[in-house]
Amino acid sequence: MLSVFSVLLFAGAVLVAEACQGSISSLSDVDYAVKCTTITLRGFTVPAGQGLILNLLPGTTVTMAGDISFGNKSWAGPLFTIIGTSITFNGNGHKFNGGGPFYWDGKGLNSGTQKPDPMMKIKMSGTFQGVTVVNSPARAFSVANPAPLLMTGLTVDDSQGDYANNRSKGLAAGHNTDGFDVGSDNVTIQNCTVHNQDDCLAINKGKNITFDRNTCIGGHGISIGSIGSNVAVSGVIVSNNIINESDQALRIKTIASATGSVVGNVTYSGNTAKGIRKFGVIIDQSYPSTLGTPGTGTIISNVNFGSPFSNITVNSGANQVAVNCGSGSCIGTWNWYYLSAKGGVTSPPSNVNILGL
């Protein structure tokens, strides 16, 4: 719907001003509404096999006034895509429901059943806030912003995927349900909660990425990687987060065969983790193996723990810290004085110089 369309006269020319208000209550409203810079997104169900795509004018504000659900169908997705610069998206606590139980089979993206992935594709700059994502079929958010982006006050609730169903053969039905997959620069994610069955955060590439004051429950913790060939990650700050009942707390993983990649200037501070099942901190250059033969094609440097202390408690039998670097590929001296790890077992790091460990 469109309303209040205005025309301005300037220097003898007729200019159309997009000073209208758009309202979206179905997919048929989208083409008209995105001509406006003020849009209300009302509650409705997106038909199965289709996505809600908002390709917005610069400076647009979108406000949710209802929940969005998606019909169930095996297809590639994404279910929701938002594109634009200097966008303000206000979720007001409303939900995007991906219908995960229809897709979940314990195998995630490794099964023969196609799943919409990602559920939410974020290709905007500005602020994206106040949204709850429920039951993502696979990955929840994929982030590829064109300019600085703040994501704040978001919830990913895939907790229902913790339980087995009649297709998962006793395993958790949810799988590959990453919270945030980031592959771009200048991203801040703060004050969010993720309950899932995979990485809470996975950084695949990019620089100037901050992950602050978030809560991660039940998945694989906070990850950089897996890092493939010709990828750069730098300027990462992971601070003041809570990681509970997860396989790992903090992880960097690089593919053993990768070449031409760098990971550097990563700082952890003030993080708290408990109930960690496998590794408190793991840096491993042998992916997809775990603590196998490490590759040397990714150079890792300046991975440090800063003040205040990060306090990590692992379960009995888990590793407090494991560092598995290839010869000459983890360089410099790293300061881990502000890491406090308890419980489980310890093992000496390989091919790296770490102070305070």
C-alpha cells in the first residue's frame, strides 16, 4: 500500500519525493511499499517456496507490527532478505518463524533434503534490532553488509531442535543452525541471545568485527572459521559474552589444506563459560579433523586475552585449552594472562609461543 505521495518543484524540474508510508501485509504489497522510506511490516504468512525480499531505498525505516511465518517447502531459500544502506529495522520483539521442525532431521545441510539456508540474509548497513528468529531450518543469520552494521537485541531460539524427532535417529533434530555467520567488515553484534545446535557466531572472513555482551546456549560456541583459502580475518573483539552448555567456548579453526589466508589481531576479554563439553579454548589448523595433522597455509597472529579475565569452566574429561598449529604458521608471542580455565584436562600447545598459559 502507498499513501501521501508528494511532488516537489525544484529549479523548474518536477522531482518525485519518496515521502510516503508503505505497509506490507502480503508479498503483493512489497513492490509498492519499498518505494517509501517509512514501512510497516505487518504479520502474515509467506507462501511456501517463496521469500520475503526487501530491497530498500537508502535511509529507510522498517517497523514490525506483527509476526512473520513461512510456509513449509523443501527449497534453497533464503526465507528473508533485506538489502539497503543506512537502514533502521525495528523488530519490536516480533518473530520470524522458519518452521524448523518440518526440515530438521539431525543431518542439517548434509542430508538429501534441501533446507532454506540461510533463513535471514542481511545485506544492509545501519541498525537491525529487536527481532526474534524461531526454528530456523538451518543457519539463522547470514551477514554480508555493504557498510557498518549494528545488530542488537536479537534472539535466535532453536531450542526445540535440541530434541530428537522421528527422522533424527536419536540425535538432536536441529543441525547446522548457526546463529550468526559473518563474512564482511565493520559488524557489531551485541546484546543478543542464541540457543542452537551449531556455532553461535562463525566468522568466515572480514575485519573490524565485534561480538559483545551476547549469550550463547547449547551449540558450538564462538568461532572464527572454518577458514579456507585466500581469506583474511582481522580486528576481531569477542568480549563480555556468556557461553553455556556448549561444545566449545572459544574456537579458531582453519582448514588443513587452506593456503594464502591470515587470521590476526583477535582479542578475547571478559567472557564467561561453563558446562563446556569438549574444549574451553581450541585453536586448530587441522579442520575437518580435530587435533589432527595441522596445515601451514593460514598464518595466525596476535591472538590475545585482554582484561578483564575470561573465566572458562569445562566438564570432566573436556580439554581446558588445545592449540594445534602447523610449523611456523602461528607467529609472534600471544598474551593469555587474562584467561582462567578450570576443570577437565590440560594439554601442551604445539608450535606457538603463548605467555600466561
